[in-house]
Amino acid sequence: MEEARLILASGSRKRAIARVRVRPGRGWIYINGKRPLEYFRREDLVIHALEPLKVTGKVGEVDVIAKVEGGGLSGQAGAVRLAIARALCNYDESLRPILKEHGMLTRDPREKERMKYGLRKRRRAHQYSKR
């Protein structure tokens, strides 16, 4: 029997940060103490967050416990996705090429642009009036 080892990993997206614990188990998944659909309340976000498990075929094999904070639900789903992918990489190194091929080990670098002074929005200037 394989020893019960606990793999820790973290991931981030926009302002959200997720910390994930992955261990061999029955396939239980909890995000902030709730089931994924109960937490995200949208099927597409659940599918996005749990995609690494589906791609690697580890859906019923590992337990995932995630703590996520900051940002909105979409950013949190992306953070959980990255954290799970990183944890699976540490769990089994042979899964790395599959995850890399699907682009799950890359952090999405897009962030909110800062507000600039003298402008109405991030880039929108006041309308120029000639007369």
C-alpha cells in the first residue's frame, strides 16, 4: 500500500490566492469547506477549476482540500486550477507533460491596470472640445 503523503501547492490569478492540499483518497473535493458547486455556484467555474483532475484522469483517486481568498469567483477558480495542477505535478512527475500541453502550469499574468491621474478611467481621457 502506498504511504499517505500530503502534497501542498499554491496558485494565484488576478487578486485571488489558492492553497491546495492533495492526497491519495476517495476523490473528495472541498473548497473553503464546501463542495465545488456549492462554493462557485456556477457549473462552468467548477469545470474550469477541476480541469487538471479530469485531464490527468485522477478524478476519483485523490482528495483535494483548497483554501482560497481574495478576488472574485472567476479569479478564484483560476487560482484553484493552477494550484491543483502544481500539486498534481509534485504528486506524480509523469503528469507534467500532460498538464503542460494543456497550459495548466502557466500563471495567467493579466492584472487590473492602475488608475492614472488626469483620466476618467484606466485609459479613457476627458473628451476634447475644440470650441
